Amino acid sequence: HITPTLTDLRPHSGRIMTATFNTAEAPLKIIAAYMPHNEHTQEIRDAAWKQLSAELANTNRSTPTLLVGDLNAQLHPAAILSPEITGQHSHTPEFNQEDPPHTGPNNSTALFNICKQHNYCFPQTWMTKTTAQVLTHTRPNGDKVQLDHILCHQNWKPLVHNISTNTGQALNSNHYLVQATPNVKRGTVPKSQKKPQHT
């Protein structure tokens, strides 16, 4: 029932894809990203974050946009201290992703830089959630961390009413499904996409 409102779907690389939906107010754009984990080389990680930054820069600020996906990044300590980026219900990571000496930024720092540069925030951190509703990934040693996120521009924070981890979905993965409820109304279906009525 949502497919007829999908107006654009395109992969930009093996790690970034965008989808645009026709809504009553304005088109809703979703940027889905799968960022390389910190074990990848600095060159690979820098290239991926640069591409993501470019996609955000090319998105009109008047277009409600969600950045979603496995970003392989925990909340940076500086992000938790930034009231524009996170709210009062931020989950402080038990194990920080600190930048090793003499290297470039890791994923946690890169995501924080993205938020600062493009005025993005974590709307879930303004919602009261249990720890189980926040953590999204189980490491091989059993530690649970938050690596998957849903972000939006600070102006569009009211766009999302609910973000929560759904541990009940079987994904055959050590990541859990993250679900969000956007505050949008579906737009009208273009006549060319409407099914013919049979008499």
C-alpha cells in the first residue's frame, strides 16, 4: 500500500541508497547507509563518510529527510554533551570508540562531525526508552552496543514520533531491526500509477 507513493529509488554505491516518497506535505526522503566498520582502512572509511556527507549536502533542507541504517558508530561523548544533537535520554556507551593515536577519525567521530556539519540529530534521544529498545547489535563477546541509528535534520525532529529496537524480528544477523514511526501522511497516487477500475 506504500509502493504507489514511492517516486524515486536509487543506489548511489554499495553503501548508500535513497528513496523518496510522495507525502501530503512534502516529499519524504530516506537515505539508507551501511558504513564500513572501524576495522576497514582509514581510506575506505573516509571515502564512505565523504560520500554520505555529499549526499546530505545535496539534499534540500526543505525536504524532510531521514538518515537510517547500520552506521557502525556509537554516540560520541561530545554528541551526548551537545543539546542540539542529542536530548536528555541519550544512551551513554559503555565502551567508547576512541580515536587511536596518529590516525584519522573513527566512525563515532565521523558521525559526530556529520551531525555538526549538516545540523543532524538523534531524535530517539528525546524519547524515553529502555536499554533493550536502544541497543541494536550484539558483539561476538556478548556485549550489546548501539550501532544502528535513525537521524534527521534538527528542523525535522518532530517528524519522528517513535524509534525503537525490535528484538523480536528474526533477521539472521547480530543486528536488530530499528523501527520508526514518521509523522507524515501519504500523498495522492499519480493517475498514471492507479490501477484501472473493472466493471
